[in-house]
Amino acid sequence: MERKSRVSLYIIFLLVIISLFVVNSYDRKEIEVIKEDIEEDTQYSSNILENVRYESKDIKGNEYVIEALLGEIDYKIPNVIFLTNVKATIKPRNSSEIIIKSDYGKYFIDNNDTIFSKNVIITFLDNKIMGEYLDFSILRSSMILSRNVIYSDLNNVMKADAIEINLETKKAKVFMFEDKKKVNIKNF
């Protein structure tokens, strides 16, 4: 009986050692995975900026100011800043100020061009234009607003697929993407 007891004790001892080895091996693997995750997190791929503000002026004296609650510069494309909660102010030299607001923006540092997206609102004088995507270019002196465009002033409401505004001439082109659809205008 004593011999059976010793063998049983020996087997239990072996099982304990094997299980300790397995658990210890598992813990090391888990620690290595955690360590790799921490190292990956510390290798940043972008830089976050708070309360971003850029100002520029063209050769004609027109000013452009863009502000955002947050900006993110991706190290892979450092000449672009991705913006959140955006407000831009365009101050033409010989005209009224234009305000643009949107949820997001993509600002190109090299030429000040900006893509505004989601809940875009443009206001100037008594006019308001809303849409989902705005391509603004200082070099082209234009802005093209598209996707669910609604223009309103004190007397009218207009719905269209897109509107293109020349900032120098103040002329606008309003159009639909499909030939069969027409621009919808309501007067008050």
C-alpha cells in the first residue's frame, strides 16, 4: 500500500509540475503579446492637434481662415490635415464675408484647398447653402457643393444635386446629375 501511495504521490507531483510549466508558458506568451501591443501603441502614425487655426492671404488680398476643434496629421501624408468640427471664414477683399461650417475637413497645407464633408453649411449675407460635400479651392477661386444641396434666402428655397460658385465673379452654376431631373425652386 505504501508503494501505491508513493506512486500516486509521484504522479500527482508530476502533474503539478507539468501544469505549472504549462501555466508559466501561457503567462509568458500572454506577457509577450501584451508587450507587443504596448510597443505598437507607442509607435504613433499621426499627430493630434487641438484648436487648430490656419490663416492665409492671396496676392489679391483675399483672406482665408480655417479653424477646427481637432486636427490630425498623418505622418504618411504630412501636407494634409484631417479636421473635426470645422469653421472657415473667407474674407474677399471687395465682398461680404463667407462662413463655412462642417463636421469634417481635409486641409491641404501646400495650397490651402479644403474638402469639407458632412453637414456642410455655407452662409453669406442672407443666404444659406447646405450639402454634404464641398470642394473649396483658393487657386481656382471656386467652391463646388454637392450631395443634397439646399439653397435658401429670405424668399426662396432651391434643391439641387450640386452648385458651383466662382468666388471672383460671384456667378453660380446649379445643376442636377441626371438629365431627367430638374432643379426644384420654391418662392415664398
